[in-house]
Amino acid sequence: MVVRAVRGMKDILPDEAVRWQRLERTFRTLVERAGYGEVRTPHIESTELFVREIGEDTDVVGKEMYSFQRHDDALTVRPEGTAGAARAYVQNNLAALEPVSRWYYIGPMFRAERPAKGRYRQFHQAGCEVYGDEGPACDAEMIDLCAELVQAFGVRDFVVHVNSIGSAGTRARYRDELAKYFTPMSAALSEDSQRRLATNPLRILDSKDPRDREASQGAPRVTDVLSDDDAAHLAALRRYLDELGVPYVLDPRLVRGLDYYTRTLFELKITTGELGAQDALLGGGRYDEMISHLGSKRPVPALGFAMGLERVLAVTPAGEARPGPECYLAPMLERATGPALVLGKALRQRGISCELDGRGQSLKAMLRRASAMKARLAVLLGEEELERGEVTLKDLERHEQTRAPLATAVEVALAMLASSGAAAAGSAGSA
Ligand code: AMP
């Protein structure tokens, strides 16, 4: 039996990996320009971290974590990046070292969700976190950065949803209001939401079940119960978004799936319908309580977002294919292989990407392969070339070829590549 990848987990082969690399490069460039530095935390953390910070009655913790026991430790392969980064922030005592920290991460996350288009069990997130700034300007700047990122990736049709869930006191009050509202109609709710009614009624608003959606229609809005401070924070955020020219909708139903949020919540959704129900490209918000909750003596406000890379790639153009080698080396008999290896090494040392085809096939087969790989130059070493101590260099773009002594082959190849590169750049420029 053939062993297959685990359900909901995908291979990313080299032709596709170039798209990932481009995406990651753009992400790094833009967030580093905004002051974020990369953090790399372990992919495995104590299960307790996620249970405490994400919340026991969330789908992620309740149903989706890859958790296991190893020796005496209860461990979990990370389902998201925020809790681990916050743990690292506290553990490494960053609050004592700098007043504001801006971190970003890129990497795989693991959730045992039901696989669907845009929903995988291993997926990848790129995210940012800011610690130490509670002002709404920080939220506005991050939301603007998110919009800038997806636009840089080529996403045009999207809308930013913004809400505030209030600080801890407001949140508790709102929970009570929702419990009061939903209790008389509990029989009409989904089974999951009947349970949530007791444990976390906020999550009923988040449910995709049509029964819960229907029941939520007349539910009290969180924006109606915000404290004066929370309302002022939201109002300032909205003013800054207007000043930045970021279009958004205020969405009082936006609660998001994780329990750690306070105040600002946001999501960026595509509007083309391409991803069906999985239309959120990224989501984020404030989590001003988490750092204290993790044991920091100093309370530190925090804010972050995470973007799903599979979803971004699913809605953006494929872009250019993986480039082939500049130079394709074709030794056509066994005796030619040694000189070809040496020549390849010398070319690479001069910065030329170079691939040696050691299969010893016919000239025709080798050239066909070189063209398929879009190599610019083929260097052929056959019987005749060897006898004369020469190589044949074939420019596959211009369909010209020349002979050169083996001793000067590197220089000739460099000159040919430079002139064909200049020709390509020239024609691109005039196009
Ligand atoms: P969350 O960590 O749940 O707030 O999700 C943030 C973003 O990660 C979402 O907007 C998605 O783009 C992406 N995401 C979350 N779960 C999955 C999944 N199972 N498969 C693919 N992408 C996901």
C-alpha cells in the first residue's frame, strides 16, 4: 500500500514553492519596513498554554488540537501563533527590555478541522504582534498594514470588518446580556450553541449554523454596551482609519473564534465568493489581558493578526514559473563527465546557476530537456569536443552556437549570458 500524506495536509512541491517564497518575501519586506522583527518560537508548546489563553470552549481547543502525551508532559502542536509568541515575550522578559516590541512570524499551524476548500489541517499563517501600545493609532496602523499587504499580493476585492468586543468588564456584561437574550429560545439553537449558552454565549454569534444565525438576528449589539473608554477607543480607531483612507464596515456580529480578544477585532474578507464560507484571509485584534494572564508582573497591552497563506494564494494570480538554470551542462559520454563537473563547479563559483545532466542521453534528448527547463545556455561536451579540448556553447534563446577551448569556457559562457541577458532586458524594456 502506498503511504499517503495525512488528510488535510498538503505537499508544496518546488514549482508551487516559488509562489510561497514570493508571498513570504513580500510579507517580510512590508512588515520589516513597519518595524517588525521576526520571532521563531517552537512548533510544540504545553497544552495548558492554548487551553488557558484560547479558551476551553472554543472550537480550536475543544475539538481541533493535535495534543499528545510524551513522558510527563501534555503537549500540543501549535494551532495558532499568538499564544506561543506571547509566552516567549513573557518568558524572555521583553517588557523590562523595551517599551514596545513588534514581532512577526511565518509558519505552519495545525488544527484537526474538517478539510474543505481553504481549510486544512496543516496550514500556514503569517502574522504580526505588537506589545506595549494600547492606543487606537496602533490598531489603525495594523489594519492599514493588512490592507496594504493583501493589495501587494494582488488581492483587489476585499472588505475590512471592524468591531470592538470591549475590555474585560464590558465583555462579561455582554455575555450576560446575550445569555439573557438566547435562553428563552435555546430549543431553537444548534446543539453546540445550546452548550455554548452555558459556557460562552458570545460564540453563538460566531456560529455558521443557520438556526443560530436566525436566532442571532435580534441579539443585543456589543457596540451598545461598550464602556465610555471602550467606545472612545473604537471611535478613535475609526477616525484614524478614515484619515488613512482605509474603507471598512463596522460589523457588530464579528466576535472571532478565540477567547483572548479584548476591544478591537478585525477581519479582512474577500468578496468574490471564490472561497465559499472560508472567506476570511486574515483576522486579528487586541488581547490586552494575555500578557498578565501569562504571569507578567507588568500588564502589557497587545495586538495582532494572522493571515492564512493558503487562502491568499488561492485568490491571487500564479505569477511567473520557477526559473530554469542559466546554464545546462550536457556531457554526452562518460569521459566528458569529469570535465563537465569541473566546468559546472567553476560556473557556479562565478554566480551562474548551472545544472548537469549526467544521464548520458542523445544530444537531441538533452537539448529537449534544456529547452523544457528554459535554460539560456547549453554547454555540450561530446566526442569531437573532447578530442579537441573544446566545448560547444549553444544560446537557446538566440539559436546561435559557438565553440570555445575548455580552458576559457567559463569566460565565454559568462560573456554569452551577459549579452543574451542584456538582449532580454532590452527587449523587455522596449515592449
Ligand atoms: P484564526 O487564527 O482562526 O484567527 O485564523 C486567521 C486566519 O488563518 C484565517 O483568516 C484564515 O485565513 C487562516 N486559517 C485559519 N484556520 C485555517 C485552516 N484550517 N486552513 C486554512 N487557513 C486557515
